[in-house]
Amino acid sequence: MKKRLIKSADKKVFGVAGGVAEYFDIEPNLVRVGFVVLGVCSLLVAVVAYLGLAVVMPSHSIATEDSDPAAEL
């Protein structure tokens, strides 16, 4: 099965960090802390990237409906 970068159903804000963590198979809290640290150190570039991903990434419910072959029957 092909991996897709989608928002996580287990979310704190928008589900972006959880989705990135699921894609790379790592702990979601590490990604969340990474976004915060990078945001503070890079003058909010990570915050803009996070918000951009929140707009671009499909949500969990939409992505599962699209990829479910049984839904077409």
C-alpha cells in the first residue's frame, strides 16, 4: 500500500504534526516539539509552513473515503 501524507485523526490543532509523524512512523510529540522549536528559532517560518500544510493536506476522513475501494460498490 502506498503511503500518503494526510492529516491525522489524532490531532491537537489541525492534525498536521500527527500526519507527518504517521507518514515517517515516528512519535507525534517529537514532530510537535520540532515544529515549536523550529518556529521559535527560525522567526516563525515553521508556523507558516505548518499553516500551509494545514491548508494543503487532505483530512483523514476525505482521504480514507477516496482510497477505500469498497466505498465504490
